Amino acid sequence: MKLVKSALVASALALAVGAAYAAKDDDKDRKGFNDMDKNADGMLTRAEAAGNKDLLGKWKQTDKNNDDKLSRAEYLTTMAKKDASTVKQKVTGAGREAKEEVKEAQRRAPKADASAGATTKESGKPQ
């Protein structure tokens, strides 16, 4: 019975974690640096980055040298932090979902028959 429960728990965790890393459609429209750099000068202006609201919202923090343009390094630094944050959210969310799935699986699992391993009080031998 413990083997079945262990297999069930492992399966639930594998499914939950796998789902957390599954590709989502929200990221497929996200443009990268080269897509936004219309004049291919290696720098992004606010006008070029107009389609990326997240980047515009962090423009001052991202523009380290305050030249009102973003170099590829400045852009990548900010996007790497954003990507790391997204992964962290997916992983912690997957953990929560996995725990919920395990609880549900345990709730639905048939209970072991209490009399199957019962012993008599006097002899300590199986009935």
C-alpha cells in the first residue's frame, strides 16, 4: 500500500511540475531586442520599445547610464530578472498545485482495511 501511495504522490508531483514548465501563449508575442531595434543601431529608444509595457515601466531602472537609450546589456539585465521572477512564480505555484493534487489523491485513495493486519491482544499473533 505504501508503494502505491508513493507512486501516486510521485506521479502527481511530476504532472504538476511538468505543467508549470509547459509553454504558454502569452510569451509567443513577446518581442526581443532585435525585433524592437528598428534602425539596428544596437540601442533601444522609448519609441522603439513602445510595444513592451513591462520594459517601459522599468525604463529608469534599466537605463543605467541615463542616456535615455537602452543598450543590449541593459535590456538583457532587466529581462533576465523578469524571466527569473517568472520561473520562480511558476515553480512555487507548481509546488502549491502539487500539494493540492496529492491531498486530493490521498482523499480519494481507498483506505487500508484495518482488520487485514490486526493481531489479537493476548497472543500478538495475526487473527
